[in-house]
Amino acid sequence: MAKYRVHVNDPLDEEATEMLMSKKELEVTSGYLDKEKLLQVIPEIDVLIVRSATKVTADVIEAGKRLKIIARAGVGLDNVDVAKAREKGIKVLNTPGASAPSVAELTLALMLACVKGIVKASVSLKEGRWEKKGLTGRELLGKTLGLVGFGSIGQEVAKRALAFGMRVIAYDPAKPKTDLPVEYVDLDQLLRESDIVSLHVPLTEETRYIIDKEAISKMKDGVIIINTARGGVINEEALYEALVSGKVYAAGLDVFEVEPPNDELRRKLLSLDNVVATPHIGASTHEAQKRVGTEIVQKVFEELGI
Ligand code: MLT
């Protein structure tokens, strides 16, 4: 007889789902339940597996009388009330490195799209124009990239940026050990010296609005800002004003404070020509989803000792 009930509330990779199904110790259910329905079933669940859509709030955790593990297939834990889970002795698992190459590749794609004006060029050509004049871009070669956050994703970005001939500097209070030729600097120095600032920090009380009006004012004129981390780490109003004034040359954004973006964001930030935007697809590659899914399931097995 199955010992543990597992509910998978967000889509999970096929191979990972098969791994779960293959264990006789597990009774597995899957399918998205909204908050109200989740609250009804959670008292019977031992392991809850989620991605980013499900918000594992304090009341869900409180109602999880049998809950032993909250498994987040992905990096960010901002959709899980980790403090509440800890208080209840519930283990929270995630997969910090599994999607790093995919997020790093999107970061480089956004950087290149910004310096080369790729989206603008493509739209204008498809609309029947051949306007090379307004499309003189910039090179990455020789530019300084400032990485705010130097965990697994920041490091993957650095490797790729170094291959493009960039100088890479990083701000990360934890200063992870690295063999990469990357210099650690404080945040002010990073803001002053970077041609491109790219964010790779989780959203926490310390990092909320780490890029605000004051931080932007310290940056070089014509800086480029890339965000594939979390929306709340940039003050979007301050970024909008800086993009309009030309202080910021362009921004590549995969994440937003409200997802999907609200009308105000569509009308302002997303309407600008110098913004390249994608709908939070950093980890959305087949390879990353397979790694994320199989790694989180493996971690659940280890935790349950099965
Ligand atoms: C992550 O935190 O894993 C990525 O942002 C993708 C996601 O939210 O699923």
C-alpha cells in the first residue's frame, strides 16, 4: 500500500512524472487546483510539488496537517512561505542550478537583442521598411557587464559574457568561490562602471527594488539593464522614466512585478521601443524542464528515503 500521497499542482516534465508513478510507496495525483480547492485537499497530502503558478501561502501550509515536503521545481522560492514551512517543520526543496544554463542563455539573448536592436529591426522590416540608418547598434566586445548576484545563474552568464570578450564584475555579499576572471565589487562601484547591469538575485526584503531611482542615477548614461531574475528587484516606474529620458539606453525584461503584466505596465514600460520583453521564459526550455523535474523528484525520493 502507498505510504505517501503526492500532489503535483503545476505542470511537471513527463520523465519526472513517470519517475513518481514508478514508486509503489507513492500515490500520485496531478492537475492545477486553485487556492480554494487546494485548501480542501491539502490535509490529505504528504508532498506538494509546484512550479511558480501555485502560491504556497501560510494558510495552505497551516491546513497541510500531513504535509512533509513542499517541492518547488525551479529556483525562486518567492511563491512559498518558507518561514511558515520551517515553523511547521516542513521541508522545502528546490533546484537552484538546474535551469541556470537556460536562464543564462536568455540573458545573453536579451543583451544581444538590446545592443543590436533586433526586435525593432525585425518589426520594421516585416512592416515593409528597409531602414538601416536608425539601426546602428553596439558591440558587447570590451564592454563591462555588472552582475548583481553571482550564484549559479550569474556564473553561467559570466562564462558566456567572457566568451564575448566582455569584462565582468559582480556584486554578491556571499562572494562565492570561483575560478572565473570576475572581480567582486561593491554595488556602487558596479553601478558606476557597468555598461550593462544584469540582475541574478532572488526576491527578498534585501533585494526588493535594489534597482530604484537612486541606483539608476549612479549608473553610466546609456546603460543597458537586463532582468531575468524577479520583477520586484527593479522599481518599474523608475526604470520607465530612465528609459524615456535616455539615461537607460535599453532594457531586456523577462520578469515583471505583476505577472501577467497589468494595463499600466502595458501602456508604459512595455510600449517603449527600447524595451525587449519576454513572458518569464528563462527556464522554459525542454532541457531545463527535464533537469528541473527529474532533479526535484530525485530530491523528494531522497528526503522520503524511498
Ligand atoms: C525559477 O525560479 O525557477 C524560474 O524563474 C522559472 C519559474 O518561475 O518557474
